[in-house]
Amino acid sequence: MSASARSVLWRLKVQLHNPITMAIDKNSTSYTFGFSIAMVVVVGAALAFTALSLKDRQDANAADKKMMDILGAIGVKANRTNANTLFADYVIERVAIDMDGRQVSATSEAVNPKDKADPFSIDVKKDYRASIKSAVKAADGDEEVLAAALADKDLQFPLFRCVTDAGDNVYVIPVVGSGLWGPIWGYVALEDDMTTIFGANFDHKTETPGLGAEIKESFFTEKFKGKKLNTEGAALFSVLKGGAPTDESSVDGITGGTITSKGVDEMINRTLKVYLRYFETQTRAQR
């Protein structure tokens, strides 16, 4: 046997008896799977650590954004720097009510986003996705069917009692619903008479730019100011098809954004009816 052949056989013998060499055969299927699993574990751990590290900051940012939106409904412009200060100045009480309009809790203490008992922490968007959206679809406009479907749900609704620069009470109510392509939401502020709209703002996730997405623009939200809820009619308020004539209890919807406008109409009527029950109990208690 030649020297070169003996050399090849010797190297092969060493490889066959070297478990480390066999374990790192990068061309094997087991190596590919093992490497993939290791990378998934490493990357997953890194992402989890990053998410946990940033959670407090993310929660604080979400709380700041919520405060900014609530203040925006009463015409107070805030940013992440001054949101906490302005919120404490203008929002004098936070109340939680149930489906029947009964007060569950109330506080005027400083907001702690981690305090789940604080009405500020009620996640109306999550509650809508989990319990209300499917019930609304199944009820198809029948209020009795909807009420029955939600009767056994442990739902609470937050209310923010604010004071204006003029010293007047204003009640800010969060509303959540569905547009054409996804969720829509916002805040409606009522004056101290609990029927006149002081202000409103709305937002969306995936509505069509130039059409339904226009619900967040000031030219649309400004239409709500000074309008009144029709407490004697079948609908408290109407968002009509673009171009239709309006009265004191309706506004002109977005032209070309009919379904999104209907979504705004639905979420205002469904939500405010809960709060009107609360206002009625409060009014009776004050007599």
C-alpha cells in the first residue's frame, strides 16, 4: 500500500473514532436541525428579554397616548412630555360603570397604569374584541338581543369627568367599533347637561386613506361640536351618508366612506346608551 493511501486511511480512522468531528458534520441533516433550534432559542430569548426590558416604557407610552386622546376630546392639546400634568389638571375623576349604568368604582388619585382597579386601566378595545364585537354582529341591530348577549359579561366602562378652563364639567366617554377594514375608536365629550356634545376625536387602524381614514381629521370631528343627543328617538345620534341633510342630532358622514361612517354611528349609539343610564341615575340621586 502506498504512503498516500495509508495516510488517507489513517485520517478516516481518526475521524471515525473522533465523536467531536462526527458531531459537527455541517452537511448532515441533524446538524441543520440542531443549529436551527439553537438559533430559535437564542433569538427568542433575546426578544423576550428585550420585550420585558421595554415593557414599563411601552406601558408608560400607551398611558401617555391615552391621556392625550382623552384631553383632545375637550380641546386640550397635550404631548408625551406634559400629558400627565395636564391630565391631572383637567381630569378630576375617573369612574367605572357596569352595563346597567351603575357606578362600580371612582377615584381622583394620581393615575397608576399598573393599577388594574383604576377605571383608567379598563381596556375598552380589548373588551370590544373579546365580548362585544361578535354580539353586535349576531344582534344585527336588535338592541334586546344585544343586551341579552352581553348580560352575563362582566363588562365595565370608564368615564372621565373633566373640568374646562371656564370651570364647567365635561364627561369624556370612550367609544370602540368596527370600520370597513378594522377597528375604529375615539372619545366623545358631553357637556354638563349630558346631552350636548362638547367635542370628539376618532382614530382607526386600517381604514382607506382619503375615504374612511378621514374620520380622524378635524374637518369631520369639528362637525360634532354643539350637536345634541336625541334622547327621545330610536337613535341617539346619526352619522349620515355623505351629502345628506343633517339636524341637531346628526352629522354628515365621510363621502365615499359609508361603511366607516356607519361604524362611527353604531359605536356612538351603542356606547352612549350605557352612559345615559348612568347619567339618569346620577340625576335622580341629585333631586
